Amino acid sequence: MNIKTFIENIEHEFEELEKGTLNPETNYREIEGWSSMHALIIIALIDSEYDILLKGDDLKETQTIQDLFNLVQSKTNNG
């Protein structure tokens, strides 16, 4: 898993985002139009792509795409 692919997967889920908009430092909660529905989409994406079930509390611990990536990576490594 690498950050570039992770970002591409997120961008793919949000049709309103132009490809190449996000970067590791992007605070994903500040994406225009962000809502709780987007949080659910991210949780579903991570579950389907990485077989990791995140909870809302997990998302509350993250701010940036990099934070989210690190969280997924830590859960992958800790199995």
C-alpha cells in the first residue's frame, strides 16, 4: 500500500473532486461539501479496499489524508 494509490482511491469515491486535488497534507474534513456521508464512504472504501473496519472514533483521531493512511497502515501491520 502506498499513499499515492490511497489518495487515488479516495478521489475516485468523490466524483465532485478533480483528480489530483488531494495530497497527504489535505485535511479531508475541509473538503468542500464534507459531511457525515463522506465519512461513511471513506469507512466503506477502507473496508472494501483494505479489509479494515474503521469506526467513527477512528476517524475522529485523524485530520489529514496522511493521518488516515497511517491509521490504516497501523491496523494492517497489527492485523
